[in-house]
Amino acid sequence: MPDKTRKDNHHGNRGRRYKKVDGVDTYIDFPYAEDGERDCHARVFGDWHPHQCSKRGTKEHQGHQYCHIHHPPSKAARDAKRRAKYDFEDEGRRLKWKSSDLHRVIAEKAIAHLRQEVPFEEVEEAVYAWEANCKEVEAHNAKKTD
């Protein structure tokens, strides 16, 4: 069993993770920094206290070495991609909520028209607004498939 060092996990494995490779159960080694090598410059939070990332620094940014996870430009690109995905999903939810609100408005206007409280033109306007929203939803869903 390897000696316990700062870079060992609580099982005593140095950067080894379980993975199936070609249907065979194997362990693969991840690039943890050995003693004397440059570690990733990032501070990470875990095990109840902040500590330096134990992965090998493979990318340089502003004079510091970073691993592939904490490299600031790479991290910013991943965050931007994730934010674009969430914004797209939020837009879809907003359109669905608007559609359900328009359904309610159509029902209220139709009931008010039957009671002769509003003219039929207001019901038509509500239906046209709902149809326009349906076209927005279709356009949004077409973007998803692209």
C-alpha cells in the first residue's frame, strides 16, 4: 500500500479511478503532481478546509501553472457554454408560462363575452396573441434541434 501523502485520497490511491476500458475493469491514473513538480495554482475547497489543487499544472496562465480543470480561460469557456444552455432552457420555460397565461386570458375574455361584458374583438385579440406565442415556441424548439 502506498504511503499516505498530501496527494493521496482517503483510500490510499494516488489519483486512481475505476473505469471500464474495452469491457475490462481497470484503474486509470490521473495526472497528479509528484513531489517536486509544479502543482496547479488554484485553491479548492473540500475536506472542511481550502487547499491547493493536487493535480499537475499542465497549462500556464499569467505566470502560474493550472490543471485542465482550473485553467481560467478554459473554465470561463465552460461557464459561458453552460450559461448559454441554461439561458436557452429558461427562455423555453418563459414561453411556456406565457402560453399558459394566454390560455387563461382567452378563457376569461370568452366568458366575459358570453356575459356580454366585452366585445368579440377582445377575444380575437387574445387568440391572435396566443397564436403568435405558439409561433415563438415553434421557433424556439427549432433552434433546439439545430
